[in-house]
Amino acid sequence: MRRVLLVAMMMMGVLAGAAFAQAQQQEPCPVPGENNSFMGIQTVRLWPGPAPEAKGTTCWDVPTMTIFEPQHGHANGSAVVIFPGGAYAHLAANLEGGQVAEWFTARGFRAFVISYRLSSHGYILPIPLLDARRAIQTVRARAADYDIDPNRIVLIGFSAGGHLAALASTQFLPGNPNAEDPIDRVSSRPDFLVLGYPWIGAISSDTSHLSYCKLFNVMDRCEELRKKYSPDLYVTKDTPPTFWYHTFNDGTVPVEQGLRFYEALVKAGVPAEAHIFANGPHGTGLGSGDPALDQWPSLLETWLRLHGLLDKSKAAQ
């Protein structure tokens, strides 16, 4: 029985790897400079020239930010930066990017969907974290251009994007006021953090669940990477207020991983709200049609309202 179980687990890993490889080959990546003004969408580079440690010049080597304008002209002065998931192998750009941006812009946010560099294209951590920090700094440094309050930046991430969002929220840069680049002068700390089924325990040598180390063949460095890039190890009182949701029977990312992060928030005294739903698979985005799980965006909206993020009058003028 034990041998059968091990063989089954190995087959699951092979199938998962093949699925990720197929997805990354089929999925297009954003091209900077494309601008659909009719839809109020624009894509820009995070760096004007080659990104730090870029390996080439394809669109997968160029981290970008796709900007969605507030709908109906009702800007509330808040911004949301969105990290789609995809196991660092691809990006769920629509389910956990575009759809989420539309939800926020319908409520007056200006939304920024980030295409960060992927480990499937050779960009092992911390490279995605460099892109994540740069994205938040760019939004804050250009707050006046985007008509947003630089102190009302929400960061949301799903699955691997949730791991990256949690990393960016616990390992942020304070900003260097003497930097030549004005974007480097501001902090990369988001003001609020939202996590959807985050892959908090991504960096693990335990292959009984999805493992970053196994997936990208870095098992020999796994313990080193785990100590550096496990968000729950870096929570402090300065970690932003957090909203987290997960499902009890998530078969890809065990709910215990998110609980570790939540417990660290509680110990650090960080205001945190948690919602664990009984049923629902991994990767549901804004909902899966389940009457219970579909309630989480409404709970998030209440949380955003309680923090004054839907009220334009509370934004800095």
C-alpha cells in the first residue's frame, strides 16, 4: 500500500509539472506599450530599461503592470495591486488578475495587475520579489499621476501570488530618500494585504503537497530558500492589516499554511480577519458558484469599507 501511495504521489507531481509547462506555453504574456484606451487599460514596464537580472528580452523577461481605470468615473482614491497565482509557473491572468481588477474598479479603485517574472522561465526567488516591490513602489511614487492616495494601497495575491504578496508585505523596502530613481525613494510596504488561498508554505522539501523546491528542481537549496522566503517567519508589528480566506478542503495548498501566517499576525498584534470555508477547490478566484464560497468578496467589501477605502472623502487631497 505504501508503495502504491508513493507511486501515485510521483504521478501527481509529473502530471502537475506537465500541466504547468503546457499552460505557460499556451498563455500569452502582456506586451508593454499596448494601450486599449477604449477599455481604459494600459500596460507599462516596471523598469524603463532591462529589469535587474533579466535573462533576455522576451515579454517573459519584462515585468509589467497593466492599469485599469475606476469604472463609471467614480474614483475613490484607493489603489489595488494584484498578483495573480499560477505556482510561479504561469499566471492566472484572467481568473486572478483581470476579473479581480474589474471587481475593484467597479468600487472606485484604480487597479494594477502585475506580470512578475516566473521561476518556470529561470527566475528563482528572490527575482519575483524584486518585481513585487518595484510594482508597489511605482504605484506609490506615481500616486499623483494615478489620482490615488499613496497611503491607501491594497495588495492582493492568490495562491503563488498570495505567497509573493505576503513576502512583499513582510520583507518590504523602506525607500531610500537619496536614490537617483524617484521610484526607489518611496517605501514598498503596502498599506493593506488581502490573501486568497495563499501558498504560504511553498518553499518546502515536503513533497506530500505542492512544493516549489520540487517543481523547480532546487531541492538542494530548499532549506536555504525556506529560511529566506517563508512569509510567516518575517511577520512583525509593521506587517499591514490583513484579510485572508481559504477553504478547509483545499487539496493543493493545505489550509494549515495560511493558518501559520494568521497565527504569526495575531502574535505580532497585526489586525487580521480570517475566513475559512468548509468546501471549495484551490483556485476559485472570486468564487466558484458555491453559495457559501461566493460570499467571500462581500466579506472583503465590508472589510474595505471598515478601513475607509471605499470612501473618497477619507483619501488625502
